[in-house]
Amino acid sequence: MDLDIDLTTLLVACALALATVTTVFTITAALRHNDESNRTWVGAFAAALCATGLTAIYGLDRSTPAAVVATIDASWVFATGALWAGCRLLDGRRRSLILVVLLVGLAAAAPAALGGPDPDLDVVSIVRLGLSGFFAWLAATELMRGPMRLNLNARILQTTLLVVGGWFIAAAALFAAGEDGGRPGQASTILPFTAIFVVAAICLSALRVERSGNWWSVSVESRRQSDLPVLAAESFREDARDRVERAALTGGQVGLVLAEISDLDELNSAFGRDAGDRALIHFTQVLRSHVPASALIGYLGAGRFAVLVDSAMSGATALVVSAVRTGLVEESLGERLEIRTGARFGTSGGIQVAPTFEGLLADATADLDRVRVLDG
């Protein structure tokens, strides 16, 4: 059977799909995930809905008013850029660079806004598709960093961004070639654009649930602790920020240790998920029994733990790393599974300055990434 769907119906369907995922994502973000990365993603979904909605209403051809074309261009580019900016925050970056994305989005509107009542649509398409493809690739690259590179949902979104970003850049090149028969149609660009955000809504929702616990839980206290007997990620971040700020006010020193189970994926593959869960519990027990009682311990997800310690004593973070290594060597996972868990460590802090928790986390993450590269 040959399905003949006209362009107007297709554009309306894309707008309705984005309206649905934007509404759901925004409501859940407002109720249970109201942090900076999720607010940035809400802006991305809103801009994507604006672009597809205006395209469905006005189309995108020579009869479309220049102001509408400019708004579509700015919204389209800002949407993919804000998706990247939110991924930066999810990955522990201190800045989202959302202002840079906003400026680039406004610049993308310039060809249509300054082109008079009949702007050159080839130039408009080159700028819109080229910039959005570039931002899609940046977002995919961001998802390759840190613990997210091991996450299935992050990999699905990363693959989607790489493929669609590549198509956008190729489409921009076809418009630049100026061949009448080679220019992509609206359907060939609006469908992949819609697909990015439908896939992103599913994958980002799963990612944020994995990071902060079940969003449907109504008890604040139930989210204070993760499934392991340490603080959940968001609770750890809140308490750590408070400690770092108070230490800065009193001239104290703090240090941060990131500890990542180095063989968790291999353990899951070789012995099953139950073995991986036992490794996490075992690692948590080692941390709780070998780090100072005054230390703050949290689980950040993907086999990565964080320990915030008072580093007034010289080499406090090194002592924590040494104590945990000793505990891992001395104790195996159990009688039925005589293997020992390995770990990588990244540290930061220990100097008398006024750091921020985000700064400590970024430095420790960079240190852990260097260790991972050395381990090969």
C-alpha cells in the first residue's frame, strides 16, 4: 500500500509530537527535577516546539514572512544548542554556555531578518542547518565524557545526535552547492529535527531518573539516600555545597575524592547484574569503614562515588585513597565470588582558597579522566 502523506499533515504531526514530549518533560522537570540542566533542556524543547509550530502554520518557502523565517531559524539553532548546554551541566561542567547559544541563535536569524521581504532561502538554510548540525555534534561529544559514556540511554541519544547532525551538515552543503535537483526538501530536515527531541525526551528522562532516584516518589526524605547506604547524588551535592561554602567562610580546607569502580561493566557482563550490584554494595561498605567518620559520602551513579573530606591535615585526600585501596585489596566480594574490585581515583582541593563545590568536582573529574586515559 502506498501511503501518500502531504507536507502540511507531516508538519502538523511533527508539531504535535513535540508539543506532547515538551509538555510531559516540562511538567516532570517542574515537579521533580527543577535544576539547571533540566531548565536548560526545557528551553531547548520549547524552542524546538516554536520552530516546528511556526513551520506547520506558515511553511518555510518564499511566501513565508521574513520575520517568521528568522524566528524559525533562531529557535531551531537555539534548540539544538540548548540541548548541548544542558548536557554540559549533566556532565558536571561549571557553566552551561547558554548565553553563547542564545547569541548564536540570534546570529542564525540575521540572514532572514536582514534579507528584506524576500530573503535568500538557500543562505538561510545553510546557516540554520550548519549551526544546528554543529551543536548536535557538540552534544554528542559531551555525552562521550565521564560516566555518561557507559550509559545506554546516553549512547542512544549520542548516536541519534551524530547521525542527524551529520545529515544537517550534509544538507547545508547541498544547499551551498546550489543545484536545483539536489536541495533537500522540508520533510527531509523537519523529520530528523523532530526525531532528535523525541529521542532526547525519552533518553534524558531516563538519565535524570537514574541520577536522582524515582521522580514519582513524594517523600523528600526517601530521596536523601540512594539505594546504597550513602547519600543520593542530588542530596550529596546540596550538602557538599554547604560544607564547601562554610569552609570558605571560616578559612578551612576541603578536599574531594572521586572513586570509580573500574571493572563494573566487565563484572556485569561476566557474572550478571547481581554481581555488579554486590560490587556496588561491597564498595560502599569499604568506603564507610575506611574513610573518616566526618567525611561526606555520596553515590553519583555509573559506579562513581564521591567523598568530601576536611583536608586541614596535609595529604588528607591521599590518605583516603590509600585507605580505600587497602580495603579493596583485603576484602573480596564474597565466598562464592573470590574476586576483588578495582577502582580509579581522582582528587582535588587541599589548598587554602575559597573554592566552590562545582570547581572541586570539575578538577577531581579531570584528574579521574587522566587516570582513566593512563589505564588505557
